[in-house]
Amino acid sequence: MLHNGALLQTGPEDVYGEYSTVFDYFSDERFSPSNKYFMDFVAGLLGAKSKVCEVGGGTGYFSRMLLKQRPDVELLLVEPSESMLERARPRLGKQCVFMKNRLDQVIHALDKQDVFIFQRSFYHLHKDVDSYQLLIKRLYDLTNDRGFVCIQDVPPVYDLEAHKRHLREKHLELGLSLETFDEKWPVLETALKDYNERVARNEYYKFPQDALIVFFLFAGFSLLHFSADHGVFFFFKPPSRLIDAKR
């Protein structure tokens, strides 16, 4: 499923605003265990007072999941949609600092972070590979030594019929209301169609998984963990090499 800043529009039909109304419902980890797998792995990387920047944090659904496990972190949520933030602010309260911006609008003003989180939000930041290469280099500079960049990917294209069938089957398996699903599905379907169309128009850039790894390695990160099944990447910034003063 899509995440947060992907669908921000300025026309009369705000797909993104509508999507915020069903975001929490379809983010349920029972529908997509990869969501919980990702956040549990992130939580395991954090220490006390870790500085964490979640890019495209949406309604704060996953942020709250993280804070339940690690309430001692300093969380910054960067999110361009007011519709999403209207739901995130009361949910997270004083546990989080909010920035209503796109990442490219604030990246030069960010302090260094211990962890950057891109949960299904990395694909819509730029439209071309050169811009992403610059972004990854900038993330290297903004990540503290022994810090991490964590990415949960999305499919290159959503098979809408297969996705709908999967969700209906999960509702039946879990004993959830099909009536509720039938009511909410059209909103998600519109969001997924919008994503597919934007990928086709090259408005979103979808890295092949091996290419994404290569770009991060080239920037100086190492690959801590990758799971093709879950579509997750965890990159580690090794400590800087100290110059031997005797040389």
C-alpha cells in the first residue's frame, strides 16, 4: 500500500486528502505484515535519545507504533499534507516535532540525525536518478556515524485486482466486515490508480532494488539488512576513519 506524501494534489479533487481517511485502516499490519516487520526492525536500531527523522510520516500511524516501543527517542515527522497532519498531531502530541514540508524544502536546514525513516515514501521525492543520487549523498552527510537510513519499498506497479482480492480474503480470514471494506476500498483504489499513473508518466521514480543498494553503497553506506520478501532496506553509516596523527 502507498504511504503519505505520494498523492498531494492541488486540484479540486484532493486524492491525498481522501486517502488520509482510510490510511490507518489499510495500514493495519494484519493486512500487510511487512509494515510491522519494518517498524520492529527500526525500533531495534534505536538507543535512548536517538534523533529520528521520519520522512512522509502520514497520519502518524506507524510513528505511534515506533514510540510505543521507544518512547525515549526524539522524533521529527516531515509531512507535506495538512490532511495527514491533522490526524498525526493529536495522535503523537508532544512526543513529536512536526514539519509541514516536503523533504527537499527542509533538507538543508535539518540537523544531523541518528536514523532516517522512509516507510513507503522514498519513491516520490524526485523524478530522476541524478536528483536521487544527490539526495543519497546528502543523507550520508546528515546521518550521524553509526546511524541508519531505513527504507520500506513499494511495488513498481500495483495490480489492483490482486490487491483487492488479497484484502477481501484477509477480511474473511479475520472475520472483519466486508461491508466496511467495500465502503473504504474505492478510496484506496483511487490512490493506487493515481500512483500507477504517475509512475507511468515518470512523475515518480522507482529504483530497481539492486540499483538502490548500489547508490547507497557508492555514497559510503553499508548494507545492514535487506529483505526482498518484505521490500525493506537498512543502510548503516560506518564511523568515520580517523587520520593517524603520526603519519
